[in-house]
Amino acid sequence: MSAGASVLFDAPGPKARARNAIYSVVVVALVLVAGFLLFRAFDQQGQFAAEKWEPFLDSDVWSTYLLPGLRGTVVAAVISIVFAMAIGMIFGILRLSDHRPVRLVAGAIVEFARAIPVLILMIFLFALYSEYDVFKSDDLALAAVVTALTIYNGSVIAEIVRAGIRSLPKGQTEAAVALGMRKNQLMRLILLPQAITAMLPALVSQMVVALKDTALGYQITYVEIVRSGQQLGASEQNTLPALIVVAIIMIVLNSTLTMVATRLERRLRSRKRTKGGAVLAADSVITDAAPGVDVVKTP
């Protein structure tokens, strides 16, 4: 077997490579044809006329519609992501508890939260908050959106945290226990820092999901970027251009979040490689060893 051969599948032969190339060309051609037909249909309806795009050059349009909607999207996403991260970390750790009742209760809560559709949860919470005047009328929609996104994404992040911690080698846990480290020290100093680095891609994906799901707040009158785009389209009679601009804004937001997280992940991994697996001295880690455990300090 050559050095470049894959152990997961057989390398395609000349006929298979030619067939794959033909399939690729056909698919690209079909996509281009479909795109052209779609463009021509919209163009015949005058959706790409210059007058339909001129409103986006007006600062009043941005200050009245797009910027408030963008602010609503970012505010709801940031608040829900922060709360979801905190709740996800807590419940992810609780699901790894040594006490079986704690694991069962935490698991039941997480599974229940994951099973509820986000939109239904938003509508229910909006009606609940309205019925009992939990928040001011101006904050009802925001509170319902943030709470629903926090509950759902927190439950998903809890599973990500649990999977990330369990993916670490068991030898680290055994070594820490042998040194007399308590469970909270083991989790805080050994497992979580490594698990967070491993979990970053999945966490970023969930953050992007939370950002996009803020658009569901449209159903409960929350002012976010999609609702603002539809209002702009109805006002200026340019619904398609407005939605295209909104889509571009969302793509930029999601791409920026992914890029920042990717750079952060690379930085964390490079820092980890730079340290070269240096071992911390026991006395620098163990601050309150279990009773009866002697800590031996090396000179």
C-alpha cells in the first residue's frame, strides 16, 4: 500500500475517476442552469431594477429598519448564548456526577428541554409572561426569545460538554485522583480546560444556531433582522432585495463568529503544543488535598 493510500476506502481507478469527474461537471451545470432560470424569473418581475435597490443607499432606511433589527438579533443572541453556556456547563457536569439521582434528574431535564421545539417554547413563554406580568410589556418578546433559546441551546451544550469531558483519556482522571485531588479540582483544573478546546467547533456551531434561531422571534412580535427586512420590503415594495440584504448580513455575522472561534481554537491548540506537555508540580495544583494524603514536594 502506498503512503498516500487511504485505509478507509479503496482509491478509485481510472474509470471511477472519469465517472466522478463527469458527475461533478453535470451537477455544476445543473446548478448554473437553475441559478440562471431563477435569476431570469426574478429579473422579468423587475426585482433587480435599480430603483428597488436605491433605498439601501438611504441612511434613514438603515436607521429605521435594518440597524434596529440587527441590534435586536445580536442582543438576543449574545444574552441567550451567555446564559446557555453557563447552564450547559452546569448540567453537563451534573450529568457526570458520581451520585445517580443527580445524574438522572439532570438527564431528564436536559432530554426534556431538547425535545421541545424552540418556536412552541417561545410562544408558550410569551403567553406565560404576558398573563402574569413577569416582565414589562416592552421586554416581553425579548424575554421569551432569550429564555427559549437559553433552555434549548443550554440543553444541547450540556450534551456537548458531557461528550467533550468523557472523550478525554481516563488516565488523567486516575492520576489526579491518585494525587488526592477533589472532584471539583479535577473538573476545574484538568478536565474542563482540555474539554473546552476539544468542544469549540461544536460550541461554535451551536452559537450559530442560536443566532439564526432569533429569527423565530418574529412570531411573537420581537424586532429582529428578518422581521425588519420584511417590514422594509413591505414599505419600499422591494421584498426580495430586502431579504437578500438581510441574508447577506446574517451570513456575515455567522461567518465572523465562526472565524473568531476558529482563530481562538487554533490559538488554544498552539499554546497547548508550545507548552509541550509540561507537567504541573503537585504543590501548584493541590491546594486542599483529601485528608490523609501526603503531598510530596520535589526540590
